Amino acid sequence: MPLFRPSRKRTDEEEKSRFSTHTLRKIKRNVLNSLLTSGASTYPNEFGGILRSEDPGVVTDMLLIPGTTAGHRHANFQLYMLPVDLTVVGTAHSHPSGAVHPSEEDLTLFRHWGRIHIILGFPFKGWCWKAYNNSGDEVKLEVVD
């Protein structure tokens, strides 16, 4: 006998809403500022962090994963070190070169993990970042307080 046995079959509408994901369209200003500051403080190495969304559609937090390593051309996430957290939605990392477009390695990460990804670039000012979806397409995020 299975441990969980639903009492009735879900309708298609219920099944869709169960797994629907809110489209991320906003980021809190304090999160963006923390990301930019972290990128600047690790310069000339890359910085890497994880994004969370506790409010539907808004990136609300940044997490640092134990064991993340970084160098001049890489940031390696130890994703197995993440706690079980259903609010995790993507990654953020810096490109010390200032280029805020994804590399081939970035696109591989985007395709396999997360829904939103932010790349920060030197000189790590408010205009030195871009967001991408899991397909590598640029998306606009509104900065909110």
C-alpha cells in the first residue's frame, strides 16, 4: 500500500496550479545592492550566490553556499550544500571583465538549474547587471524597495 493515496484525481487546472511558477519580474533593491557589493568586494575574482523568492514574482534574498570557490574566470557552486528550500529560484554571479552576457558555461548552468540568473559586471554600479531566464534570454527585472 502506498504511503500517500489521494482521495480523488486532480483536475487539469488543479494540476497546473500545483506546479505553476510565478514569473519573476522584480528584485528588491537591498538584494541588488548586496549582490553588487559582494561582486566588488571579491574583485578581481568572480562572486557567486543563490537567489530566493519568498514573495511571488520578487527576488527577496541572496544566499551564500558553503564551499563555493571562485577565481579570475570561474565561480563554482556546491549546489549539494544547499538546504532543501523551495524558495530558491536561481543564481547570481559576477564577471570581473565587465561583460554581463552569459558564457557557454553560464548557459549550461541556466538550462539545468533555476529560473532566473543575474550577471554582475565591473565596476559593480547600479547599471552593471543583467538578468536572464533559464533559456539564456535577457529579462527585465524592476528594482523595488
